[in-house]
Amino acid sequence: MADLSAFPITQKWVPQNPDVLQLFSFPTPNGVKASIALEEMGLPYEAHLVTLSDADVKSPEFLSLNPNNKIPAIIDLDGPDGAPIGLFESGAILIYLAEKTGKLIGETAADKAKTIQWLMFQMGGLGPMLGQMGFFVKFAGSEWEDKRPQQRYVAEGKRLLAVLDKQLEGQDWVTGTYSIADIAIAPWLNALNFYGAKEMVNWDDHKNLVAYLDRFMARPAVDKAKNIPPRP
């Protein structure tokens, strides 16, 4: 049986099967990126529910793996050159898993560059902007009298959705072939429903995006992974 004692996080979230990759996550748009990738790539793993409460994400055990106190994070005992590795940041995890398996990152160097390009589009633009929009539409920011922050993020959300809608014209997936870029992007599009923001961003006007998200959510791996780890 594998020894995970070098990773203090396993003292709070104790593995039942330490021989497989360990996932520490919660089913948010960022969290499910990792579980979807693991399911799509067919890698065995064990999922641990890390709630978004301070008691979990700011615990010493979790911070020992991710000092930025955000999910998801992973431990892979079969890391580079066979050495254990712990990783955080959902985009970094997607790239790592794709390179580990040789799946969903493209066949050529040019394919890989384009895939990472659109992954970065999500990491640096779509995710942060839609996340801020959610704060000002659904959560505490929605109560603010000053609606300029909400208007700013709704406008930026619309702009980014238009970029994606144009990119998807005539093709099923963002780079033409299903990849980790789609695994990064689509969960954030799905979050618009949770935020109650679809009308605000004129979702139904983006016909390519509507069909794209339906295709993504219908994938068996996505359907299985969208609630991994299960909410309490």
C-alpha cells in the first residue's frame, strides 16, 4: 500500500485507496474540471469532499497542499519520473493530466498550443469574469445599491460569450476537437443557470453556445463527474 504520509492533507482526508490518484474538490465549475478530466481520461482516482468553509479550505491540512486555499487539488503518487506530486490550480491540473495520459490536448505541437490558448482564455477571462458576475447577480453583491459593478461584469460576460460563440461557428468543440479547453470552459457556461444570469447575458442569442453546452453536458463522463465529489 502506498505511503502518503509526506502529504499532511491526508491526515484530515484519509484515503481509502492510497494507491490511486487523490482528488480534493467540491462540485463548483472549477472543481468539476478535475473530476470530468479524470473520468474522460479513464484514470483511477479517489475523490474527497472539501467544502468551501474556512474549516476545510483554510485548515492547515488543506493549506499544506494548496496555500491559496482553493479547490481542486490532487496528489498523484505516480508523478513525473515516478515521484509523487501534489498540484493545485485547475488549469495546471488539466494540463498535467492531459500530458500524463496523452489525451485531450491535441495530436501535434500546434494542436497543443491552441488547446492551451483556449484553456488560458477560460482561466484568465471567462472564469474570473463570470465568477465576479455571479457575485453581483446572485450573491452578496446583488444587494448593493450601486449597480455599476454588476453592469460591468455582465457586459464583460456578454463580450466573452460572443467571442466563444464565434469560435464555435461550424464546429462542435472550441479547438475543433474535444479537449481540456472544453472541460475548462463548459462548466462555467453551465454556471450561468445557477447564477440566474442567462437572460442578463442574452444566452438564447448565442445559438452555437447553447448547442455546445448541450453536447458537453450529454457526455457520459460529464454526467457522472458533474457531482463528484457529491455535495453533503
